[in-house]
Amino acid sequence: MEAFESLLYGFSVALQPANIMYVFLGVFAGTIIGMLPGLGPISALALMIPITFSMNPASGLILMSGVYYGAIFGGSTSSILLNAPGVAGTVATSFDGFPLAKQGKAGKALALAAWASFIGGTISVIGLMLVAPALASVAVSFGPAEYFSLMLLGLTAVVSLSERSLVKGLISAVFGIMVAIVGIDRQTGTQRYTFDSLHFLQGIDFLVVALGVFALAEVFVMLLQGRDAKGHAKQVLGSLKLSRQEVKEIAGPVGRSSIQGFFVGVLPGAGATIASFLAYITEKRIAKDGNTFGKGNIKGVAAPEAANNAACGGSFVPLLTLGVPGSGSTAVLLGALLVMGVTPGPMMLEQRPDVFWGVIASMYLGNIFLLVLNLPLIPYIARILEVPRPMLLALIIVFCMIGVYGLKFTAFDLYLLLAFGLIGLLMRLNGFPLAPMILALILGDLMEENMRRALQISGGDWMTFIEKPISATLIAIALVSLIVPPLLRGIRAARTRLREAG
């Protein structure tokens, strides 16, 4: 009952007219930012700090948190319509969202994303309200060895789902790790894979790779196919309604992915991207029609969208209760809180309950605003697919170039964009999966950093990854995820040969 009483107090803060306006403005701005490739929530939150400096801390954090989860909510739009993920957390959504759009079901894909995001965000807020203090203590028990093992599990799980070839999946993952470690080693200061070029010293930005291998590579594929289709608006959009059968199909994935995404978001350093990939992997593995994932399966849209929005709520657990940011975005939120004179941590619940519970209550309102904003706009947003093919390709190229050039304002990144576009094209033509490469790129730095920290703590003893129960369990599951799928495929092939021989 104490939690509900505290939530009622939070609503008394969030339902103040000014704070309602801040919730709406935050989620609206976040949705627009998420739709545009290149404008991530981190840069938007950084720009908000001067605006919130003179505001009440509760109002300031309500505004900034609305921008944060609004950007994740809106990022699915460009992933589905253009195969150009607006934010890293919506990369997995493009795997099935874009094929659905190409099948004339863009409206259904966008509606799926909106409803799944709403449910995932709502479940995460309930979890944040009920179990935040307890989960914070669990998150503290994860050390460098456990984080390394968790990320290794996520990577091996994606690789194991490579349908055509496990070897190609491993090659793709290794390539992603190689790209991730380009730049200056943070611990030793040595240059790695820079080829004596100043442009590589800061590494290769994720956005350059993502837009290259997904959006620009898709442009090259369309050019090679040589098709010039002009779809009618109704035919392109399709129906926004979900049948009873489709609702039953996504109910389980959305529920599971929401809970899974929330718990992943609680772990500092995990975040929406890892949560969405893990949800996608889980549903593909347990689904009876798992072989249709990547070809326009509605569960492949619902699961990552529920997970990435649930992870946003989960990431507030370590931020508010421990003062530990779980991602780049929450690190900016932490900085904003400190600027406003609020110190997140165990005492925050007692010292600033208006900030803690006000933000939680505002998330309920924010998720409702996001749903009300996005569903009516779907017919208008999806009209981008009505644009003639040559103009659409040109727009995709322009959006990619603007997004990439805005990172560092250097033409060299445009050359990298072209290079990764060609790499993405070659990978598609030769059957190399993109998911392992992208996830390895995201996790590469974190895996290396946590591995080295664990070895420093243990004095160079590699057994530290096995001696710790949580780490050992995660590594064991990772090994099973790599070994079992090829064995099962071999058994099925042997049975098929026996039946044919019989």
C-alpha cells in the first residue's frame, strides 16, 4: 500500500498543469527526434540542460525523461518505413518492420509498434513503482565478470540464430568487434586500427555503420533490382487494425518482452538496444514460425518494441536509486539532476520524493500521450511510402548524409557511410547476417572494458569468469546457445535423409 500512496503523491506532482504540459512537450519532441536518423536522444537531452537549469527539479526531469522515452518510441518509424533506424534501440525493429512495409502493411507495422511500445512502457512503469529498491540491490551484485558474460550471451545468442550458416554469423560478429575497437585504447592510450589517420582516433560511430549497412545498402539493393514502383496510399499503408488472431499472437511476446526488457534495463550498461535484441532472439527461438522472422513476422516487430520501451523505464532504477547511469542518455539525465541540485541515490526517496515519484507518475501520462499522438498520425506518416521510388531513394540518401555529417561535421564520415553501405550490400548478397555485426559493434567496447576490469581485479586470473556463479551460468548458457542449434539442425537433416531412404 505504501507504494500506491507514494504513487498518488507522484500524481499530485505530475498532474500540475505545468507538468502536464512538460510531459506533452517532452514526448512530442522526443517522438520527432526519434523519427529522424542521426538525431539521437543524447544530443536532444544535452540541449535540454540549459532549458531546465532554472526549472523545478521535478518539472525539469519530467521534461527530459519524456524526451528520452519519446525518442525510443518514435525511433521505430524510420526503422519500419525506410530501414534507417532513428536510434540504436530500434535496429531490431527494422528486421521485420521494413519487410512488412514492403508488403504493403506499413500501417499495421506502425500500429503494432505503437501498441507494443505503450504496453512495454506501462509495464516498466509499474515495475519501477513496485520493485525499484529491491532491483537496485540486485543490479549492484553485477560486477565486471557478470557484465562480460551477459554481453557474451547476448552476442552468441544472435550468432546462433544465423539460419544459413553459423560460420557466417561468427564472421559477421568478429567483424563488428573489429570495427568497435578502432581508435585509441582507453586504458593504454595506444592506437588500434587507425592506419595513422586522425579520423579514426575517436573510433567509428555506430550511426555511420547502422545507416550504411541498413539504409544505404537498401538503396543499393533497390537500384540493383531496378524496380520503379509507385504504390497507392491505401495499398501502401494497409489496414491499421489488428485481427483477434494477431492480437493473440503478439500478446505473449509483448508480455514476455516487456518484463525481460525492464529487467535488462535495470542493469547499468545494458539499455534499450541490448533489451530489444534479446527480446527478438528469444521470440524467434521459441516461436513455432521462427523461420519467418526477418521476412515480416508481426512478433518480430512487437517484441523488440515492447522491450526497448520497457528498458527505458528500467534504466531509471539504477539512475534514481543508486545514482548510476545505465546508458549515455541516463548519464546526461544524471548530469542534469546534479546541475539542478539533486543527488540521485538511496536517500533520494526520502529527500526528494517529489522528483522520484513525480517522474514515475509522469511516465503513465507520457505513455498515454505517445499512443494518442502516434496512432492518429500513422496514415500521414506512412504517406512517405507513396513518394515515387527515385525521389524516395534520394530522400533516404539525403537523410543518411545529414545524420552522419552532423556527428562531427567532417566529410570523412560520408566516405565511411558509403563504404559501409557497400559492405552491407556485399553481406546481403553473400548471405552474411547483419544482426551479429551490429550487436557486436554495440557491445564490443563494453565487453572489452568489463573483461579487462575483471582480469585486473582478479590479478589476471581467467578463472574469475567461471568461479562466480552468475558469470559461470551465463557463459554456460552462451555455449549451449552456440552448440545446440547446429546439433538440432543436424538431427533434423539426418531424420529427413532417413525418411527419404525409407
